[in-house]
Amino acid sequence: MSGRVTTNGCGRRRWRRCFLALLLAASLLAAGHLPLCAQDVDTPEPDARLEQKITLDVSSTKLADVCAKISEMTGVAVKAGESDREWRVSERLVTIHASDMRLGSLLDELSRLLGFRLSRAKKDGQFAYLFWQDRNSKNLEADLLNSQNAEAAERAADMRENTLSAARDALAMNESGALAERDKNPWLAYLGGTIPGRAYAALLGSIEKHAPIERDLMLRGKRATIDLANLPPEAAQFCRQMMEGGFIGAEIKKRDQQSVFQSVVPKRITVLGSEMMGEQSAGLIGFGGLVIVLGEAPGAEGQPAASDAIASPFGRGVPLAIMPLASTDSVMGKAFGRMLFAVDEGASMEDANKQLVTEFSNPAVFAEALARPSATAASLPNDPLWTREVDLGDVEFGAEMEQLLSGQNRGKSVSFSAISEALGKPVVAESFRSMMPVSLFLTPGKQPAYRLLVALEKAGYEWQMGAAALRVRPADWALQRSCEIPESFLKHYRDLLDKQQELTLDQIAAMTAALTDRQIQNNLLGDPDLSPAVASALASPFGGRDALRLYGSLAPAQKKALTTGAGLPFSSLDGKQWDLMSGILADYAGGVEIADGTVRLDTADPLKANRDKMPAMSQVQFAQFKIAVQVPDEEAARDIGISVMYPTKEQIKAIRDATKAAREQMEKARKEREKKSSEPSAQK
């Protein structure tokens, strides 16, 4: 018989029929429609050790540490992650409040909560257990990340759309009618009742009508730059009217610097989106970014002489006006409205900012601003499990809020512990350091059990009653996971900081190049150890991060060329590096043909001579990336300067000392409240 394979149509049809038959047989077998031989049935060998009861009370603790604790308590080997590289499993934070819970049930509930497999293998005659993430779980997480990103972006886009709609409504009102709304809706009143407010509303309308690409970027929370030359002539007049008030206008008047800015001409507008806080937060708090007007002196290619106090890296030019993209009916929008009225009426920025901080220090205001929709509150359950009355007792709920603001976890989740005790059920939860405390939405004392679910949902969690425990995780858990940074990465830079007492420009650049904006904004800048060393360089998403990423991506030879007089030519940049550079050029040069160019790094210290005389909190270092862009038919190159500011050892120490003092003050106030709350019961 020949071994040659033919490809005639009959053969193809036979192959398809055989393949379909095999596929059908496999499907039926998987579904249990075909009987298995007795010897193929695998009856799992029981492990009596899983029947033992365990009591565990941990908050925001790594799964690896929880597994180690379980192993120590029970003698059952439990591990998280197949290797040291599996940090996404081993470093998952969990909160567990369980009393006398069957060990097997606890492991099963954790597996279901986190979406991890729990496998076992015999070692030395006993079973060992392993949490790990398989391909299906990873694919589901990736798919959910896309959908949660889209949902967050849609909420934020709707909020910004409402902002544009409010601007149109404000312009339709007369000034006196708008001002009559000041107490009820201060942001709408400012937009419709003041000269700078109406000018800003009109500018938003001009962008909406004449700059469709930038409008869409703005709605999506992305950075955009708009040349006023591409808008109708009246847009420049709107920008000048915006300068008559607002945050920068107040600073100019305070410093009596009006003459410095009389010759400055508005040239472009920069829109900063939710890189500053993330889409998931923007849609909730009603604040979706900033609109900045930038100007130049006639004939100037760079920034005009101006006070360092108001210079900002928002793009080419000096900031002349800054206004928020805020929803008028949000707590944040109303707060901005009150602030702008205050500064226009003579209040200092310091006083206006203190008022904002005071306002949002009130837990009720904070809770209102950040509450998410609750499906349970919208449709109350009639299940006796949730309508029965529970008692949360006299728990001091403010502790978790203080933990969030201080960046510290004291290891006790007041809310989940109280919920567990009230329900008489174990609670297992996936935790993230940046989540809102559930305690913001709980009230002590007796109440229907469903109010606990309402509190969870308002804080951003979803819940499911499992066979043995209440499982709780953030509704946007995949999005939250995408913000996480490996502990080994953070430890590396913490060790460097401990050794050097500061981080070098090269180290900050390497850190920036390795992280996404989301990781920087939602995790790194909230790290109490590293934040003092990186916040000044990375807090603003505009310009500086791109320059640092470019610098961090350079090879040693490229870095060496960067510090020479000739600089590093654009032709030496690879594809990824050029993508970073072209993004910078689009922001700062925008719309010009580029024939050639170079980039240099200037680390000269302009403050060195006077640094010892400055307060420690103001002692910073500067690095300037100087970019020369050669445009065809122009003899001289166009110059762009991007300054990156990073702290000295002295400033880092000053920030840490101030933070420590604030934490001690918060702790002292907490203890005083606890003492006062215990006095009546002690007297009884």
C-alpha cells in the first residue's frame, strides 16, 4: 500500500467526516453522555486534615503570607504561586475574618474569590496544596480588564459630556439668573455668572464645535494640545477673559505681576485628562481633568520671563489660566465653584485650598463624593437573610479612613470584621490599598442586614454569598490588579533609597520607563516610602514622564552622547525611543515638519549657590532636557526645554518628618476619641 497522501475532494470529505466524528465523540465524553470504564473513574483520596477548624483574622495580607500562617497553624502545607516569579498570585492581598471555619472550606472560598486553581500533590505521604493561576483565569482577567476599562471610560466620558452640556446651559442663562444659583450650584453659577466663567464655557463650546479630534480626546480623558490658530478668532478673546479671574489670576494679582503678563499672548490650550487620577475615579468624583491656557510673548519661541511660582510643565508657553473639567452637580464641581468664587473675591489660594481640604476631611462629604451606585439600595431584597436585623455595635469607623489618608494599614479591617460578626458568617475579601473604606458607608448600631451590602457596593465592592462565607472583591478588580507593582521592584528602590537617602535621575528614569501611568498614579505615588523621593518628578503626567521614559530607555552610549555639547541626534533613536520623542514633539512643537534634531541633558544646578539658605522642604534638584528641532527652510533650530524636578536628601527628610508628625497627630486624635467614647461605659 502506498504511503502517498492524495488531496482529492473525496479524501478531504472523508477527513472532515472523521474529524467531526472525533470532535463529537470528545464533546459527548466531556459532557458525560458516554459511559466510562470503571477503572477510568478517579475517586479523589480524602484528606482528613481539611476537616479541622481554623480561626483567622487578617487584613490586606499577601496570599503567600496567609498560606504560610495557615500551614503553621494546621500542619497542612499550603503555598501561593508555582515559583518566586508568580507575584501576581503570591502578592494578592486578602482580608479574612473567620472563626472556627473548616480548613477545606476556607481554601475553597479563597480559590473561588480570587479565580485561582487549588491543586494538590503528595509529598512525603501527605498532600500539599498550591494556589496558581491557569491560562483560562488569565484570559478571563485580561478580558474583564478590557471591559472594566471601557466601563470606567464610559462613565468618565458621560461626566465630561455633562460638563460640556452644563457649559451650554450656563451660557443660555443671564448673569444674574446664574448667580442666583450660587448657593445651590456654585460651579454652574460661576460658569454662567462671572466673566472668566462665561469665557471658559464659551471656549469649551468653541472646542466642541471646531476641534472634533481634541474634543473626543478630552471626553476620553486623554491629553490634547490645541493651537488657538486652529480655532475661531474669538477663542483668543475668551482666553484673555479667563485671565481676569481664577487660580492663576489670583496669584498674579497677589504678587502684583500684571505688568509681566500684559504682553503675553494666548497661543494654545492644553487639556489634561484623567492621567491625574484614573478613569475609575474621574467618573465617580465628577472631576475629569484641567484645561490650561498657555501664552507667549510676541516673537518668543519659549516661555516668557515669569514667576517661578506659576511656571508649570503643561507644554510650550507659560500658564495664563487653569480651569477644571468638572460636573456641576458633583461634590467636586461644587467645591471648585466655591473655591473660584472665593479667590476671585480676594481669598488667597492657601485659604481657598484649606477650605477644600477642610470640606473633604468631613467623612460625610467624602462619602457622598465617592459613593458608587448600589443595586441593593435600588431594589431592596426580601430574603429573610438580608431583612433581619443585625447590630454593628460601637465600632469606631473613622480608623480606616485615617489609614487610607496616612498610607498605612494597621492590620485591622474594622468594616469587614464588623460585617462578619454581625452576619455570623466568615468574610473573605480581595483587598487593594487604594480602595475606599467600607466604614465610610456604614452606621453603628442596629439595622437591616442588607445595609451592609449597600455599604459594600457604595465603597466599590461586589459580593457573593458562598457555601461557607461571604465573598467580597472590588467590582473593578481586574482594573485594580493592573495597577499593582511587584514587591521585588518596590523593594529594590526602597533599598536604594535607604542606602543613598535619595534616588538619582537615572534611577527615577529607569523606574518610570518600567511602569505604566496607571501604576505610577494609583500605586507608586501612594507608597509612603518611595513617594517623597519621586512625587516631584512624577506627579505631573505632562512632559516630564515622557522625557524620563525616553531617558530611561537609552543605552549607555546614547546617554553618554546626551551629555555632550552636540547632543544625541534623532537619527540615533530606535523605533520605541522615537515614539516617545515624537509624542514630546507633538505636545511642544506640534504640526511642523521635522528635518532633524538633537536632544541634550543639562544637569547644571541653578539652585546650588543658594540651596543652603532655602528651607529644606524647598530644596530640589533640576535636570533639563534641551531639544533642538530643525524645521526645513528655517536657519535656526527651534528649542524646547523640559525640566524635571526631583528632591534632594534634605527635602526627602523634611517630607518624611512632616508626614511622621501628621501621622502621630492623627494617631493621638484617634486615641483621644477612643478614650472619650469609652468614658460613659466606664462610668456605668
